[in-house]
Amino acid sequence: MITLTINGQARQVDTADDTPLLWVIREQLQMTGTKFGCGAGLCGACTVHLDGVAVRSCQTTTREAAGKKVTTIEGLGGGKPHALQVAWEVEQVPQCGYCQSGQIMQASVAAGEEPGSDQQEIVAHMDGNLCRCMTYGRIQRAIVRAAADMRSKSGA
């Protein structure tokens, strides 16, 4: 048995320690927001946070995740929608929606979960998260919107 802390909850999983974290999240814990894309860590659909760092869960083993805080799209907002999730809806980012949880998880680690608003910074930070529907312009607008919203709520 391996103990994982996922979205603030300690969870016991019966799995080999070299099992990809993605399969534990999706198959054993039934948290299907994290998606399987390429299986090689190249597309970003499976992005989760491991101690606040965006990682590809298809390439992260349960052994590597044990003792660390894992955050999935289901736990990102702490029970309410994260500013990025709200901005995603306002900017109508999703088309097929498959990559969106990975996109949001990648965007949210910039500057301690406050995304930047400079386009070059956004493009560099999001490099490696692929969207087959090509909604990159909408993704960038949503990140800028969320950053502005988060700054206004923090009084900055």
C-alpha cells in the first residue's frame, strides 16, 4: 500500500510503486479530470501539481508522488472554481475540452498559482501543452483575464 496526499486527502492505494500516477488518479481513485493524452509526457493533458510544480502524471510514478502533495484539476480551486476555470468559461476556451484540465493546471503554477499577463511569458510557460483544436489565442486571453482578476481580488 502506498499513501498519496491528493487534493489535501491522504489516500491509500494498492499498486506497484512504479505505476504511473495518472493511472492511480484515473483508475483507482476515479478522478477523471486528469486526461491520458500521449503517454510520453509530451502533450500536457495529464498535468497535475506535485508539491506545487506542474508535472506530467503519465511520467511520474506513485513512488515519486508518495510523501508529496498532489493536486489535480478537481482540487485546484479548493472547493470552488479557480480564477482560471472561470476565465476559461468566459473566454470560451474549450472546444473538444480534452486538453483543458492540463492547460489549466500548467497555467496555474506560474507565479505561485497567479498566472502572468505578458504574452511572451505565457507562451513560454505553456510551451509543451498541446491543444488539437488550436485554441491557443483563447487560452492566452483566459490566462490574462485570470491574472487580472486574481490581482484585483488580492488588492495588488
